[in-house]
Amino acid sequence: MKINTNFRRRDVLKITAAGTCAIAATPFSANATPQSVQAEIDNLTGGKAFEDDARVVLTLPEIAENGGTVPLTVSINSPMSSEDHIKAVHVYADGNPLPEVASYYLGPFNGKAELSLRIRLSKTQSVVAVAQTNTGETWIGRKQVKVTLGGCGG
């Protein structure tokens, strides 16, 4: 049996394009879990145990009708002076393909420790914000968001 190894350039490009499209069309599964978010936080903080802190406020809708674009505001009660300020804010979601959503790095004279963004949530889940101070403290805020299909509560 003789195998034809005489491919034209055009044939190779077609096969490569088809394979690339098949890989790109494969959806990601939700790999993030509450445990993976906690592992990310432990890695960030060196494994110290932290309770939720009232100084970190997450403003999200309780029910998101469109999980593709959920508005989020993270406000941190900090003086933002050179001696006492928030140096980093990390946002996590425990039901998305990857646990980390965003990281922001702030300086002492940013005025106010507040950021606003829109995030994508694949299903009902908790959103966690971790604020790190320049003095080595870590503050955590959490909020549960119910993601519905068309606002029908499902």
C-alpha cells in the first residue's frame, strides 16, 4: 500500500485552518471553584487566614440579567496617604473558567481606592475582592451574584 505524501501547500493550509477552528470553537469548562479561588488568595497572602472585612465593599446587582456584562464597583475605605494606602486590588470569581478576573495596582496618591469595571460571569457565583495595603494587611470582600437567563430567575 502506497501512501500519498505529495501534499500541495493549499491542502496543508486547509487542514491547518480546519484544526485551528475546531480548537477555537471548543468551549472552556468552568474550572474555577470556591476552593481554587481560596487557593489563589492563599498564594497571594502566604496562606494567612482572613475574615471578610467591612472596609471592602462590592457593589454588584443581586440578580444579573446578562452575565456577559455585569457592572462591578469595588470601594475600599482607606485614607490613601503615603503612610497608609491600598497597593493592590485583586478580583476573583468562583464559577468562571479561570478564578482571577482582574488585578489593579494603586499608588498612595490615587485619591480614592475605588474601581469600576464590567465583568463576565458564566453562572450564579461569588465575586471576591482582595485588597492589599502597603503595611502588609489584607482585606477581603465578597458578594453572591445570581446570573439569570433573560431575567427570568432561572
